[in-house]
Amino acid sequence: MGFDAFFIRHAESAGNAGLVTQDPGSIPLTELGLQQAEEFGRAFPFKPSVIAVSPFLRAQQTAAPLLRRFPRVEIVTLPIQEFTYLAPAQWRGTTNEDRRHAVEAFWSRGHSDHRDGEGAESFADFMERVEFTLRWLQKRQAQQAVLVCHEFFIRAVLWRCFCPSLEQAIGSMPAFRAWQQSAKIPNVSTTRVTLGSDGRVGVTLPFGLT
């Protein structure tokens, strides 16, 4: 059972712009991001079979113009939100730069089952969400599915596709981090992932639709 899925990274958020944020789930789009979302929704080239959206605000705002354009398409919320590996309560009212040392410490530790505190998840937790999503797509044999989500999640989807098993994907956390930092996935770009009936995975790296 195969699938054909288009993973969309959200438009520019306050966090992307280096602004102060309060909670990972409530980070909004910037004015530029709202414009990007409108352009994305207007220019999207086909009618999706289903639109899955992260529960995080910036993804929901990005998806909104697309949902207005295709009001009869099935809409679902999936756990395709960003990887929250720092305890949110400890970092309210901070910027990406403020959190940099804590980010580096988390990844330097390299323990896939480490949780930073309440509201944070481990790398293993995160990859299990990725696995759930891929199995969801496969089970429903989704074709032309659109998933509006986040850069880390898209990276993790690709990583899982490159690895022969979930266990190997989880166990190679340091290698994932090095690869994840090697190139950016632009805002409102699309990464296409297909699974053929023969089990072969195809990936079209990020491309713009606007």
C-alpha cells in the first residue's frame, strides 16, 4: 500500500524572524508570513485529496487560505507539529538566540530518550510521531495528500525514509542533527514523498509553489 504526500513547511513565523516567543504551539506568522500563506493558497496547483495540519498556530495560519480555497476537501489534525525538545515553561519570552546554548547542550548530549522537562519530548518520542504519520498515509493509501507542518518534522520524515527501520532512525540522532543543519527547508516550500506499491520511496526535495 503506497502513498503520495506533499509536506509543506509553514510560512515565516515570529520565531523564524528572531522575535520573542512565548510557547512553541502559539508562535504566530509575521506579516510577511501571512502574505506568503495567501500567495501559497492562491497558487497551489492541484486539489488535495486530504489536508492534514499541525496543531501549532503557525501551521494553521499557513493552511487557512488553502482551506478556504478547497472547502470540501477533508481536513484532519495530525501530530505533525515541530519537535519541542526544550521545556517550554523555562523559555517563555525568549528568542532563538537566547535559547542557542540550551539547544546546543541538548544535541551535544545525544541521548535519544532524554526529555528536557515538562512539555518537552525526546528524540525517540518525536520519531515515533513521524512513524505514526507515515503509517497513517500508508494505511489510507493517501494520494495527493497535503500536510502543512514544520521544518524539523519534514527533515525527520526524510530521515526515516533513508533509514531501514525506526530503531535505526532513533539510534542515529547525532547523524540526524549534522544532516539537519546542512541545509534549510524554505518557508512555504513543498517536499514530496512517495511510497510505491513495491516499497520504494521517492523524494522530491523542497521546491517552491509560489
